Amino acid sequence: MVFNYIWIAFFLIAFVIATVRLVFMGDTEVFPAIMNSTFETSKAAFEISLGLTGVLSLWLGIMKIGEKGGVINVVARVLSPVFTRLFPDIPKGHPVTGSIFMNVAANMLGLDNAATPLGLKAMEQLQELNPKKDTATNPMIMFLVLNTSGLTLIPVSIMVYRAQTGAAQPTDIFVPILLATFFSTLAGIIFTSLYQRINLINRTMLLTLGGMSAVVAAIIWGFAQMDKAQMNIVSTSVANILLMLIIVMFILAGMRKKVNVYDAFIEGAKDGFTTAVRIIPYLVAILVGIGVFRASGAMDMLVDGIKWTVAALGGNTDFVGALPTALMKPLSGSGARGMMVDAMSTYGADSFVGRLSCIFQGSTDTTFYILAVYFGSVGIRYTRHAVACGLLADLAGVIAAIAICYMFF
């Protein structure tokens, strides 16, 4: 139902604002712009789905090899102490815990193309445990919040965009992004646990969260010892080596179990096409709504209103120029990326706004896109508290990004 209200709001707000602009400001271009956006975004939705087909087939095929080779079960057993507390409704040792881990690991390494099919596989397995097929379960929501909070250790693509737009130090946002995304993910876990009444005050969870904090600190320290060229080389190499290592390990595990890995791959890859087709309507719906909202000028009015409010309260408005990236990020990854590039082009890649827009881009993920695709892939209609928890994690990431950017720059 939350999606229903949000989707209606996109169109109604866009229509009202466009009507005001036409009647009182004589803007005859606004309605053509809105209608053009509906055609462009619906086309983009299909192209995104079409582009996912090959990647989905590849990674669902690899996952099938890992599943038959026993890798997923091994990962599930290793993670069982943590997952039984974070996902108490998932049976102990269930293979879905391995799939969730693979998805989260791919996200942490910035491997979006690998993370999506792994996530869709995990959703299918979670749906098998779902007694009410049209309603999101607690484990589904916790899993999606882990995705939408956007924990990323190596933001390679953002550093590449900074280099392309002339940043003197493209990697200077690495540590701020790492800190902001960590706070976003931690907040997402806490908010979702409060909704679901999960007790995080126990030895296992405290050790896990403490260990994660120590790992983040070690990574920050290690990369701080490198210059920008070395950091780019190491981060890119590590991400891709780990990805290739996963593929090889799955194949070797399949061979050890005497699995016909080629047939297993084909069996899993067949699901890629059907999954890609199944998510098209959901992508069209959410992207068209976002496009209409943006084309009407509603997004610009929202940003201007925030700037006026902050100034009226006597606050520093330096961060407002980067807000379009933060506001667009929960709605559209490509839209937020465009906002980030636009901010760097307009204000300068090394400006406060340019850097902050990059931190916004890396601190959270595309909440509504992820919810639409993941829930749509398994036919979930009632999302319960998923949107609220996802947006609260996003808000924590935005606040952390602003504070951290002021501290660093």
C-alpha cells in the first residue's frame, strides 16, 4: 500500500505543479516535458531490464553451480550464529543465508551487476519460506534494508567519475563514503530490529558489529597509506580478483561434488530471462512516476524550499546544492548519478558541493528501485515497514554524509 500512495503522489503533485506553472507562469513547455519523460523513462525501464538479462543469466547460473556444489550450504553454516539473530525467522542453516551473504558481499565491493541477480536469487528463496505470498516477511525486509542502506567498501565508479570531471584527488572521498555508508547500514539494522523486535544486545551481534567496525577502521588505515593512483589500482584489482575467485571456487566445488557444472549453469541461467521479463512492469511503474515528478519541477521546488528554510533558521546552506543527488538517490540510481555529475560540472569536482554529492551517491542505495525490483520479482504487494526502514537508513546516511563532509572538507 505504501508504494500505491507514493506512486499516486508522484503524479498528483506533478500535475498540480505543472498546472500552476502553465496557468500562472505561462510555461507551455512543462506538460510536453512531463509527457516526454513518461516515454523516455518507460523505454529506459525496458532497456534496464533487457540489459539485466545477460547478467542475471550469468550469475544465476553461477549460483546454481555453487548451490549444487555445496558452497551455499557451507556459507550458511558459517553465518548461522549471526543470521539466526538477525534473521530469526529463517530456519537454521537454510541455503538462503549463503545467498544473502553473497549479495551483501557483492554490494560491499561495489559490484552492482553481480549483486542484483544474487539478490533476486535470495528473494526467491525467501519467498519459498513465505506463508503469505503477497506480503513481505521480516527476513525479506531486513535483507532489503541491508541492500538499500548501500554498504560499500570500494566505491570505484564514483572515483572514476571524479577523475573524469577533473578532480585533483579523485580518491579523496573514499574515507568519507566509507564512514557515511557504514553509519547508514548500522542505522538500517537498528531501525529494522526495533520494528521487528530483534534483540541486538547479545554477545554474537556485539562481536559481529564490533568486528565490522574494526575491519572498516583497518581498511581506512590501509588505504590512507596509499597515494591516489595506488588506491585506484588496488581497489579495482581487489574487487575484480575477488569476483573471479568466487566464480572459480564455485566451479571447483562443483567439480569436487562431481556436478556437471555446465548443465548446472544452464539450468540456473534459464531463470535469468524469466526474472528479467517479470520485473519490467514494476520498473516501468516506478521510473515513470519518478520521471514525471522530476519533469514537473517538483524536485527543484523541494530543494529550493529546503534551502530557504535552512537560511531562515540561520543555518549554513553550503550543502543544499548537493541535495538533488541525495533526494534522487532513493528514487533512481542513474538519476542520482546524473545529479552527481551535474553538481561536479556546475560547482567543480573539488568544491564542497561536488564532493558532498559524491558522498551522497556512495552513502546509500536506490531504495524504491530495489524495493520495486526485488519485491516485484516475487510478486510482493504489501511491503509493511520496508519503505519506512529503508528511508530512515537513507536519512541517517544523508545526515552522516553532511556531517562527515563538513568535518573533512
